Amino acid sequence: MGNLEIIITGEESWHGSVNGFDNYNFRCDDCTLAKKVYNQHWNLENPEQARMYKERRRARVINAFVEDVDAREIYERDGYLCHICGQAVDPGLKYPDPMSASLDHIIPLAAGIEAGGLHSRTNVAMAHLRCNIKKGPRVSPKEPPPC
């Protein structure tokens, strides 16, 4: 477990390549655990970047178009209003508060590229987390439901 302290401090110390293979996929148990702990720590320290990474990864997995989307830029563009219910979103609330801000894909990624389900600035809008979860993988409604 000697690598655990080294990795958390940010120094590179994976064991080096094994027989010429990329050691990303070939780590000993200690390095695998250390990398997991490091990733969890990084996700806690960088929640916005972690969320953006998860959204981009989700889009890549289904072969959707992926564009860099900055959540704060979208929130400011939308004037901190939920596009689903039309009410104001408190920027001070953090996930997992149901009234916290979230990015909603207007045309869901699950709809596919043909339907316009892209991870792009033009296909995302601000929504309350609760409204976004209620909406699910459906196209945004024309009439906003009560929040």
C-alpha cells in the first residue's frame, strides 16, 4: 500500500509498464485501490468537473455528438430559470437538494442522434433537479408542470 500516499499527493508512481502494455489496464491490487481512492477524492473536490465528465461519458457511450458544455454558462444564459416549470432556481442549493440546478437535455441522449439527442449547448437547458428527474428521458413538455 506504499503507493496510496504517493498517488494522493499527486505524484506519478504507477509501477511502470509491464511487458510494454499500458499499465492503465494492468495494475496491481494496491495501485487499483489507490487509483479508486484518488478518483473518489478528486470527484469530491471537483464536483462540477466530475459531473461534466459523467455527462460527456454518457453521451460518448451511446455515440452521441459531444461538445464541451459549461454548466455555469448555461445557467447564466437561461437566467437561472428552470426551463421545465419556469420558476427560479437558487444557485446556492447544491446536489442532491431536489431544487438544486441541473442540466437537462431537451431532446434526451436516449432518443439518439437522428432525433437530435446531442450533448451540445443548443440541446441543454437549466432545470431543477426534481423537474429533470420527473421529466425523465422524454422530450421537454410544451406546458410546464407545477414544480
